[in-house]
Amino acid sequence: MSALEPHPAIAPPAGCMVQVARGVYWLRMPVAFAPGHVNLWAIEDQFEDGNDNGPCWTLVDAGFPDDATRANWTAALTGDLAGRPVRRILITHCHPDHFGLGEWLAKQTGARIWMSLGEYMTAQAWFGTVPASDRGLMADFFMLHGLAAGHTDAMRSESGRYRQVVGELPLAMRRILPGETLRIGGDDWTAIAGYGHSPEHLSFHRANDPVLIAGDMLLPRISPNTPTLAYEPEVDAVGQFLDSIELFRALPDYTVVLPAHGDPYVGIAARVDALQAHHAERLALIVGLCAEPQTAAALLPSLFKRELDSFQTRFAMGEVIAHLNHLWQTGRLRRLPKQDGVLRYTQP
């Protein structure tokens, strides 16, 4: 298959849901930042623990913690989802648009959060006051990569932002192991771990009537941010992401892909090809720009054509450093010794 095929389902209004596959339903919640929405999913389930019986729901992701999403969840829980209790809430990863409303939704439904340990512990670190979550560490890291001090002042004042946005986190959860099989509604769903975008992102694949709840790993139109973070300064997040999405080629190409942003589609191989090509093009461009030694900050104007605010600069710097790390660790660029306290990269 050479191109994506759109799924015939039309995005539901906020607070409602529409069926996209056997036993799987689509909810879309608006958010106030790009891309303007996040997709959430409900799967028909059945209690199997001996204490309860009858039909129930398994939900996937909780959405962004704002009043609009709370109102839309309330409408869904008293509307399209009414009549079945929620058994559990699976979380793909800990970013606020996916996990931010998790504890609130768990309290509303009485359901347990299920997620990977890597995502749970990262959320706890970002929510708390551990040294690795301090924005001063990030600001110093970006200055090491050439960002002027004036651009990092706002970042230093943003410590505690995750706590401010999310508000509350679950103290307990049920851990999902990478590769674990979950029984949902009489079907086996496999948790597939992906790396590079977040610490231990989980996608969920059903082999019977193939469906992949992909989270942010296989978005249909954009490539997710693959940042290098200050507490893991030399990680090859780009390589991790590219290796992770390559594993999805083993799934049938007629699998219905349910992404966290954008519309459902069919055509896994075509999307993996496009994401691999996008990063190959980006990497080649950076190699060309490094004919003379360059810092990550110096590359920003050539790679991002719009003016970046403090929030956008944080994402852009993490992305560029990740690409530089990949090129350096694969031998396509050299990382020079620090000069004036700054790291630079150049062609071999």
C-alpha cells in the first residue's frame, strides 16, 4: 500500500462517540493548543474477575485537564457511555493531553489507571520537586548547546509547570509491561512499547479484526516531538523513535490505526515510510548546515521558519539536540570539545 487510506468514520462531536471498529469507539476532545484536539477511545469490555459481572468499558487516555474536557467527559459518561461502568483507564503516555485528566477521570468512574512504569515514574518526577525536573537544569542544558541566556530566563521561571497544569496524579496504578497481553472484551490486546517521544509509550494492538491504538507513535500527518531532555543529555531519541516505529511493519497493513491526533486511517507501512523519510530529510539538512561548526541554537532559524516563543523554543531545542545526538552517535557528525562552555557539531 503506497498511501494512507482514510477511515470512513467522521470525528464525533465533543462529548459523544462514534464506532470505528468492532467494539471500539472514538471520542475527540478539543484542546486550546495545536493540533486543537486529542483522540480518546472506549472499548467494549466484560468483567472477568469473578467479583463483578456484566458489560463494562475500558477507556484509553484521559485528555487534557481543562474545564472543557471535564464537561465533555461528563456528557459522555452520562450519555453514550452510560449504562456500563468503566473497568479501567489505559494510558499511552504521561504527556498532559493524554494523562493530565487521568486522576480526575479515575475518581469520576471508580476505575484504576493502567500504564507503563516508565510513564508513571516520569509523571511523578515532573509533578514533584526532584532535581531532574527543575527547569533550571533544562535552561543550563540549552545554554550548553548555544542558547543565549536571555532566551532561558522564562524557562527558569517555569519550574513546576507540569504540576500546575495537571493538578493531581494517581498515587497508585496498575503497571502494564511492554509486550503484555490484556484481555479486553473477549479479545487479546498487546501492549507495544515505543521510545523516543516519551519514556515508555504504549500502543495497543488487537490482532483479531486488527486495530492499533497508536497514541502519538504513528500520527497520520505530523511527526511527534522526539526530544533530548536535560536529565538524559546524550540519548539518541531520534534513533529510538525510528527503531520503534519500524516494529509496526510486522502488523498487517490493513490494520485500522487509531492515532491520538488526526483521523483514523489504514496503511501502516506507508506511514512508517513517510516518517522515516521525514527524519532522513531532516538529518541530511542538518549535516549540510554543519559544514562549519554549529550549535543547536544556531540551527534553529534554518530548521524552524517561524518565530518561537519560550514554550516552542523548549520543544525545538530538544528536537534539534536529539537529531544532533543521532548524527554524532552514528558518525555522520563530530561533536567538538566545548569552547566557551558551548558544544558544537561539524562534519567529519
